[in-house]
Amino acid sequence: MRPKPRPDGIREEGKTMEETRPTRSERNRNRKSASLLVTFLLKLVLFASILVATFVFVLGIVVYRGNRMYPFLMDGDVLVTYKLDRYRVGDCVVYEEPGTGETRISRISAIGPCMISVTDNGNFLVDTYSPSEAVFYPTKPLEDSEIAYPYRLSSDAVFLLDDYRTIGKDSRLFGQVLLADLKGKVVYVFRRRGI
């Protein structure tokens, strides 16, 4: 007896069409494999969505360039920022520079409303008192700055200063930065020196 040809045109020697069809257990195994693949893909999409949402709304990663925050930050450091916390004086923050929109990193030296004074002999005053800071460099007005002191800081803004204040490009140059323009505070620093 000659074997019947399969519908796809391929014949297997010695087997009938019924014998070449998948069995019930093979069909169940195929369905189970397809179900596992779909479940894996759904979990992968969910994990990717959570990861993206975390880095858009909660955390940020920034590579620092320059030496304006020396010695706290050095050129090439990778910074992790947290976006949901309240800002305080002394926090190192990532922000958009007013006018240019460039991403920068500086330290919050005052939160409004208050009056800021920067004297020629290196004193930084907030409402006539000198805040306690762990900064080694004197705070003097920057050259080419159009900021006049005393400078009034509004209630929805901060005054930012770089730690290396002799070469800073901070609020002494462009004035206050709105709280809405802050992109998070630095919570962890990965040192990349020598890599």
C-alpha cells in the first residue's frame, strides 16, 4: 500500500496522514510554549515601562563636565539624581540655566524669598547673615555680571553657587533659578577618575 501524500506535498515513507498529525499532547505542549513566550514578552514590556518611568519621573543620571564644583565633583563623575525630594540649602542640584537651557550642576545657597548680598571682599550674605558653608573659596561678584546687590530672590526661586567660586558660572552671573527648572538633587556620585 502506498502512503498518501501530505497536503503540503511532502510524503513520509510508511506513514499515513493521520500518523503525521501532531498528537493532543504535542498540541498542548505547543500552546504552553506559546503561552510562556507571550507571558515573558508581557513581563519584559512591563519591566521596561517601569524602568523608563523611574528614570523619567524619579531618578536621573548625569555625567559631570568641568571643575566648577571642585572638590565635591570632578570632571567625568557620573551623578545619580533624585527628583521627588524637597530642596534644601546646601543641596547639590541639576538645573537648566536660564536663557540657554543648558544642563548645569551647582549648590543651593539660598531659597527665596530673601535678599542676597555678595561683597567685594568675599562675603556672601542672606538677609544680612552669613550662612554656614563648607566652601574653601571666597564668594565675590563675577566679572561681566549685570546682577546688582542686594539682590531680591523671589519665593519660587533659589540662588545657586558653584563650590569653586573663583571660576563659577552661577546665579552671580544669571540671577535666580526657578524651582521648576531644577531637575533633581545629587544623591550619589560614581568617581570615574583614572578610568
